[in-house]
Amino acid sequence: MNILKSKFLWLAPIVILVILGIFALAFYPAFNPKPKNLPIAIVNHDKGTTIQDKDIKIGDKLEDKLTDSDSDTVKWTSVNSEKKAKNGLEDQKYYGMIVLEKDFSKHAMSKTQKVIMDAKKQEMQDKVKSGDIPEEKAKQMKEKMQQQGGNNDIKVEKAKVYTTVNDGANKQASQIASQVLSGVGDNINKQITQQATSTLAKQDVKVSPQDINDLTTPVKVKDHKMHEVKDHQGGGNAPFLMFMPVWMSSILASVLLFYAFRTTNNVSIGSRIKASLVQMLFAVITAFVGGFGYVYFMSGVLGFDFPNTARMALFISLTILGFIALVLGSMTLLTMAVVPIFFLAMFFSIQLVMFPTEMLPKFYQKYIVSWNPFTHYATSVRNILYMNHHITLNGTMWMLISFMIYGVIAILVATILKKHSDKRTEIPS
């Protein structure tokens, strides 16, 4: 059988095994994504309180417990001011924060303190009426209780905890931060309730049904979202949704511009340079037509909610131009053989665009994230769309500019130095 002599027959199982192995490696970060050391700030303003000569500082205990936690899911960081914590959220240094008010301990224990004092007062009145305690002694005991903080006019208030999550920073990270902060709020209520019931038991105080609710929920948690993702904004996943179309269209445009030059009869250096300049001009035109057309199509036809459509369109256009320069410059120097590498780069970067850094394997965190151009692109899309940032000369823009410079130099060098056939050809020589 001659078919058994065909190398393609034997290559088929080998090729499919290699391809599937490569894609398995590309999607490895998504196999078991677990957050590690997700940064959340805690701001403790609690000044504590004193009950019957005992200092109570619930905020300090909570802060110590969280920052000393052995859990590797969240990394709690103490911040001394709410302003610094908010700046950290804005800069994506933290994904969430929790703030304890200055009277946290006082308010958290106010109901317990009032129940104890009311019970002691009633007990004293009963004993005075029964003659067990002389009125003079009762007066002395009342004065002593007031000196120990037993003011009859204790104002019962719920302690307040404020939580904030940066919803626009990363959808997965913000959801995890919200769950963690919600759990902390529930645990605070449970712990203070346990402390209150223990105190009441030691004082042998019986609690009336109408007081149970306030004793079991001494803390009120107020949740807030910063840069909340709106409807028709991709559910917070716009950087991923706008990654593959932009990158793949940039590759396709680069291939067309590459063949536009290769299929012309430009033999002399002068004519090749002119053709290269026209090629670069059309790269700019292609990038801006594509960028503005893509964003305005998403906005006007598909109903995507861009807070500033023109700003996003400009950034996508500059991104496409940078990507075209990178791909086209590489193809011009190294031929079409580099195209598969760019497709592989896309597949290996999908998970980096989707997940926060803290959910990626350590290898990716240490060696891939910092230099990967797609993570920088995704961060800028997120900042412009969800956090209403302006386009500035930050790391992402300098990266795109470097791609453009590289593309121009590569194209001109290849145009001048590489040999060109005097025959019109449809494929690179």
C-alpha cells in the first residue's frame, strides 16, 4: 500500500498531539485559577471604649486578626487613612477596603452596656423596695456605677463598617473582594454577639425579646462600589472581548499590507522606498479606519456603553497601529514564517487578559505579566472604559510607540538591504 509510505499519514497523529499539547499549555492558567494574596486594605479609626474599668478595642483586635491571618487568598494591609486607601483602590494597588469608624467599639457595645445597666438598675430598685439594700447604700452604688461608665443615658447606636470595592479594576477580583468583605461583616457581627452574650452571662443578665435583634446585629455594614460596571459594558470583561478582534484584525491587515508591497514591480531602491512609505501611510489609515469603525459600530449598532466613545476609538486605533507595525515589521524582516508565532502569542495570552495577576500561576506572575504587551493593552482598556482614565504617555503608550518605531525601522531596513526580484510575485521570495 503506497499510502503507508506517505509522510503525511504518519505526521497526522504527531502533529495533532503537538498542537493539542501547545494549546493545553496555553490554557494552563485557567485549569485551576485560585486567588493568592489578593490585596485588600483595612483602615481602623476605632478609638476603643471603656466598660466597667475595662478597655475594649474591638477594631484593634479585628485588624490584628486580619493582618495576621494565615490565609493565602487575601493579603490584608493596614492603611492609616481612608484617603490613602481610596488612592490605592484608584491605582489598583488594592481591590477593596474596609473602614472602621472611630466610635466602633463604643457603638458596638452600646446595646450590651445599656442592657447591663438597665438590669442592674432594676435589680437595685427591687432590692431597695424589698429592704435588702438601704437607700443610702443604693445611692453609693449608683454613684460608683456612674463613675465606671454606667451613665443612665447611654445612647444605643449600631457600629458602622464601610466597605468599598473597585468594580472596574477587574471583574473576577472585585467579585472575590466583595465576597471576602461580606464575610468579614458577618463574622464581625457574630464575634461581637458572642462577646456580648458572654458578658451578659457573666453579669447574670436576662435579655428581653425586644433587645435580641440589636444584640445579634450590633454592626451595620455599608457597601459601596467604586467605578461600578454598568449595563451593556461587557459585564466587566471588555478587555478580553476587545482583545482577540483587535489582535487578529491587526495580523490580517499586516498580511494584506505585506502582500501589497510584494506584488508590485519595485526593483530600484528609490521605488521600493516610495512603496514602503505608501505602505506605512496605509497602515496608519487602516488602523484609524479600523479603530474608529470598530468602536463606533459597537456603540451605535450593538449598544455597547462607552463613557467616552472617541477616546476609546483613539486608543484602539493607536493600538492597532502599534500591532500592525510590530507584525508587519517582523514579516518584512523574517518573512511570513513569523505569523504562526503571533497567533500562538494570542492563545498564550488569553488567560492573562481575563484574570487578575493574583489568580495566575507564579511563573506567569514573575516572568510573563510584566512584559506581555496584551496585559498592558487590557489594563489600559479597563482604565479608559471602567475608570474613565485619559490617554496619557504611560507604559502602554510607550510600548505602542516602540512598536511603531520598530516597524518603521524594520520596513526601511528590509526595503533597502534585502534583495528583491524583478518579477511580480504573490508570495514572499
